[in-house]
Amino acid sequence: MLAAALAVGAVNGCSRSGSSHPPATSGTGTAAMPPQHPVTLDEHAAGKVVRVHVGAPVLVRLHSTYWSTPASSDPQILDPAGKGGSTPTGTCEPGAGCGVAAADFTARRTGTAHIFAHRNSCGEAMPCRPGQGSYTVTLEIG
């Protein structure tokens, strides 16, 4: 009887090998997480609370090279996925800051983390007015 049950399990396992769906459980007997869609944040998310699921990729794209690379307040909860940095785009007048400051993260465990960035200049020789020099988003991961 046990051999028959193992044979049925082996056949069912083989029939899934070409499937794009993940198995219902992992090797430890816990439910496998479905793939998460990326959450993309930009300047419009500043000051907001964003809820994401454990395992979700979080992409931050700030549209000026004057921004510092976005960072996580707690890498145990919101883990950086790569280095991030600034990339100039296209042809742009010198000092205009055309480009993107970007960083990618992965929501690793439940909790609260913040993504932050700062800038001292909001244009060539133009200091930022109050509220324009900092970027913070709160992520609630569950």
C-alpha cells in the first residue's frame, strides 16, 4: 500500500515538471509563496504608507540624478537587491539632473521598513526648498 502511494506521488510529481505553476508545498511542508509582482515607487509615493507581501520585489525610481541612492532603514525586513545608483539619461543640459536614481529591494519578512533618499540641490545652483530635499516611504510588509 505504501509503495502504491509513493508511485502515485512520483507520477503526480513528474506530471508537474513541465508546468509553470509552483508546487503547492515546499520540501518542508509549508505552502509555497506564489511569485510576487514588483511594486514600483517614485516621487508620487513620498510620505505614503505602502503595503506589500513578503517576497515582493520593490523597485524605487526617482527621476533626478540629484537624489542619493534610495536605501532601506532595515535590510533584515527590506533587503537591497543589488547596488542601485544614478543613471543619466539622454542629452540634457549640464546641471539639469536628467536621469534616474534607482534601487531594488526584496521584502524579506513581516514588519515595517522605510525607504529614504536625500538631495541637496533641486537644480543647477538651486537649493531645495523645505520638503523637497528628502524622500521617505513607509513599507508595511505582511
